[in-house]
Amino acid sequence: MAIVGGAIVPPLQGLFADVTGDLQLSFIIPMICYAYIVYYGFVGYKVKEVQV
């Protein structure tokens, strides 16, 4: 997640800001990333049972 967060998200945010013309609106990109981190913290980390 660190590689994606540091190498891919900033250019995506910049591209979004250039396309929309609104720098403040481009902060939705990191907000989506933080929402995924919160989801993973509460639900996504749980190990599912393996049925044999």
C-alpha cells in the first residue's frame, strides 16, 4: 500500500485535478484510499474459514 500510496495516487490526483480543473475536488482520490484502509481495518483483515 505504501508503493501505491506514494507512487500512483499523487499522479492520479494531479490528473484528476487537471481534468476537472478543481484542486479541492481532486482530494476525493485520497479520501477513497483512506476509506479503503478503514474498511480493511474493520472488515477486510479477517481470515475466512477454509472448508475441507
